[in-house]
Amino acid sequence: MENKYSYVSLITTNVYLPPFITMLYSFLQTKPKYPMLVLVSREISEENRAIIKGFGVDILEVPLLKPAGIDISQTNYNNLDIPTFHPCLSKLHIFNLTQFDKVIYIDGDMLLLQNIDELFDAPDLSAVPDLGWVKNCKQFNAGLMVVKPDKARFQQLLDIIQTYSGQQSWLDAVGNMVNNLDDQQVLYKLFTDWPTKQELHLSSVYNMQINYLQRSPIFPEIFKKIKVLHMSCSIRPWLYETPDEFGKDCSKWLSFNAFAIYNWYGQLINGCIQLLINLGYKSENLKKLSSIFY
Ligand SMILES: [Mn+2]
């Protein structure tokens, strides 16, 4: 019998639709051999679900995964200023999708530049080592993951959320004190031996984080090889009203290389926002997005 494979992504707030649709559009441009399933939380409006489905993908509603102690009935999930609320934890639902033999998870802030169907041949828990955020950290970046869903493992991840959610801060995988319970922190607690499993370490072309590019001496050669670009830092082009405003913030810390790519991505997103508005998308306060990192 043929294996059941699917790409999966996640959206939990309506304001995240523009970058999400930009990812989806770029994904479909690569002519993937397998379908995409979009996980949505109940906060995603009917109108926005219809827009997502209009791209020919399936959607599946999932409950939000969150640290303990938050009253769901009192929470406005589009208000991302709640410090203890971490929508990215809901990404862990991918481990529960046992209707599939294997899934490839893709973050909504990614851009697909080339087809990546070959990753379905990669082993369970393949991902790209995350060398950017902490020196010598050999753990993975959870923006793109190859996962074989497994209910027992999903339960283990839920248990970890429960265990750590009551705490103010704890030691992360490399010994730093952190106070945010995000998807990566939870995954690192379970997959502690990942750094030593070389066979799971994918090439960085499958998850090239934008802030790495400014340090790359071989740019632009490497850009031609990149398959998936990850806008994984705090400057998000869609948060700015004008290119000038955006440029001012970028020039503080991004190299010209990264700025050029960011600017190009910003224009792509703006095009998608226009398309979405034509499809009936209500433009909300995009600046609310600044605290989302998935
Ligand atoms: Mn991301």
C-alpha cells in the first residue's frame, strides 16, 4: 500500500493570514507531489477558512495547546500580548496526525523556493540544526520538521507542557534560563539525544534562517541553493507601513544582503495582502503580529 504523506502547517490567529498565505502560495508554486493540511484553531474566522481552502488545501480544526492555568473562556486569542500565552505550542499537534505515515511541517513565516518532496524519504525527526540563537547549540530549529506521527509521543509532549507550565523559568537545552514555554523548548525536553544523531541533521538549505545570510561569506551563491527561507527573526516586513520605516529598522542590524531579501519578501507579502483584501480579508492591526514567532 502506498504511504500516506502530507505537508502540514498551522495558523492560530486571523492577523497572521498575510504571511501565511504568502507561504502557501510559494509552496504551491513548487508543484508538490503531496497535499497540504492546514491546522487552524477555532479563532480562525469562517471567511478566512474559505480563503485558505480556496488555495486547494484541506483544513483541520485543532484545540489550542497552551500552558496550564489559562482560562480559555476569558481569552481573546487574537490578543497576543498575553505573556503566558504561546500559540506556537499548538504546532505539536503534528505528532497526533496518525492518519498519515509521515508529515512535513512548515512554519507560516517560511517561503518555499524549491520543491522539497524528497524530504519524505528522510527519517522521522529530521530537521535543520539551529546554530543561530545560541552559540554551540546543536538542537534543531522547529520551523521545518519531518515527523512520523505517534500518539504516545504526542501524549509525552502534552505531559511536558503540563510539567513546565506552572514554572516562571527553567533551564533550556543549553543551560540558559528562559521564561517562555515555546514549541522548541518542549521538543528539546523530549528529544534530548537529537544533537548526537547525525542522520537526522538536514542541510541548512531546507530551513535557511534569514539572519544567517548576513554572515554568509558566499552569498549570493548560497541563495541559489536555498530551498526554504525562514523569516525567523523579530523584524517582519509586514509589520511596517512604508519601506522607509522598514529600512530604518533593518539598517540597525541587517546586512545589505539580508535587507535586500527582506525587502523583496515584503513586496511579495504586500502583493498577497492586496490579493487577500480583494478576496474579502479584513485588514486588521498587523502590528499585533510582532510577538508571533512561528
Ligand atoms: Mn518561524
